[in-house]
Amino acid sequence: MTDGTDAHDGLDEDLVRRLVADQFPGWAGLDVRRVASAGTDNAMFRLGDGLVVRMPKAEWAAGQAEKEQRWLPRLAPSLPLPVPVPVGAGAPGEGFGRAWGVYAWLDGADAWTAPVTDLAHAAEELGRFGVALRAIDATGGPRSFRGGPVTDWERGALRPAVAALAAAGRLGAPAARAALAAWEEVLALPAWDRDPVWLHGDLLPGNLLTRDGRLTAVIDFGGLGTGDPAADLLPAWTLLDPATRPAFRAAAGVDDATWARGRGWALCWGLVTDHYYGESTGPGTAPVPNPVLAAVARRSWTEALPEFGR
């Protein structure tokens, strides 16, 4: 998937060719071509037919490659869906100052570009994926950036986002009032009070692969870490529909409070991201709009909001 932001990160095929030739000379003759993506953290480049290079776009993504290199080989054997397998750890060089990685290529298109049509299958598979991930021993695992309470992550951002969306005409007055009332419900939810568990942290459509309308793999573990698993329930509102949401919840095996916190993530992440990456929403927005993420975010909060206040 692409939104036009790739051109602004300064990364290109020539840089990847130089890095590969220097650090992995056995792959130096392979073709390099960029993979279009609306992702904000990493750029991807096909390396031949069987490999892909992931390069952090910005300083906030530094450390993701090392984390994936360390943990994915340990987690992958226990997961019911294919995930990227690291095959090479790249170091800074050629003027590029961050660690990067080489992975086995997984065939398929992301679920934004090629949407899931068999939602019932996706609901079951994603639920089972979460159960399997949470069952793996999390001792020593890093904290996920979405492993804490959503109320801490965005406590100061939701109300300004609602106000900005309303001012831009992208959120009507009744919906704005409903969103703020729903946020009060989220603030009152009990926090996760058990041991941290593994979560992917970023199960958005762009990080799910499909083939022939069916979910086939989970990619991009830059948000991998431990904490409250509620954020991994986001697909219920970013991908699934009211008819398949109950099957996902049942397969995920989460309690009422965790499900409610997941809905809180869908509301808060959706509103804040819709504001930040959308067009014409005033101060506090991204330097380069990302229409894909804004559209996913808008679906997230518009699907979640009607479920509050029941």
C-alpha cells in the first residue's frame, strides 16, 4: 500500500545495494526494488525473489530491527500464522546510521491493498494468533509501546484531536459529544492487573497479509513487546465487522474488561491518528499526511463509537 510518503524518507535502492554489497556480498547481485508502503516506521525493499530488507525510516524506529532479530526466531515456532523470519542483521554503514534487517519474503498483499473477504476466517485466525502469542513466556521481553494503558498513552491527545476534527468539519457535533462521553467510559475502566504478556502492538490492515481474500500472515513486529494485550484487539474495529466481531472475541478468549479496553484503543487510536495523519486538521498534525492510516483510523473510531453507552 502507498500514500506518497515514501519519497520523503531519503532511502533508495542504491543505498540498499551498497549496504548489501558491503555486509552481505553473497547477495550483492540480487535485484533491489522498493516495496510501496504507507508504513511510518520502516521502508521495505525486495532483495531478489526470496528476501526483503527492512530499514528504519526515523530515529523513533531505531532498535526495532535488533528486537525482531532477537525475538522473532523464538516466537515464530509457537504462532499459528506465518511471520517474518530474520536471515541477516545489518549494521549502520554507507551513511545510514541505524541497524536494519534482512528477512525471508512472505508472499501476499497487505489487507489494505487486498482486503480480506473471508472475515469469518480472519476473525478465527487472529483470535488464535493472540492466544498463542500471549501463551509464550514473556520473561525478559521488552515493553511494547502499546502495552500500557490507552489512558496513559493518549490522555492529553484525545480531546484536542476531537476538537480539531470537529473544527475541520470531519466530525459532526453529535459525534464529537458522543466521542467525549465514550472517552469518559474508557477512563473509568479497570487497568490490566496481571503479569505482562506478549503482544504484536500494531495489528493494523497494513501489517496483515492476504491471498485470495484470506488472511495468510502477520508482518511488521516493530511494536512487539509485553504488557496489556488490549491493543491487539484493534482488528475487531479496523478490519472486522459487527457480524464477525463476536467470533474474534470468542477465539481471542479475553475477559470483558480487556475487550472494553480494546474498544477504548479503537476509539482513542482512531480519533488521534485520524487527526494526526489526516488532511486539513490544523496544528499538531503530521508534516506529511498519510491518507491510508487516516482512513484506517477513521474506520476504527466510527466502528467503535456506536458500541459505547449501551
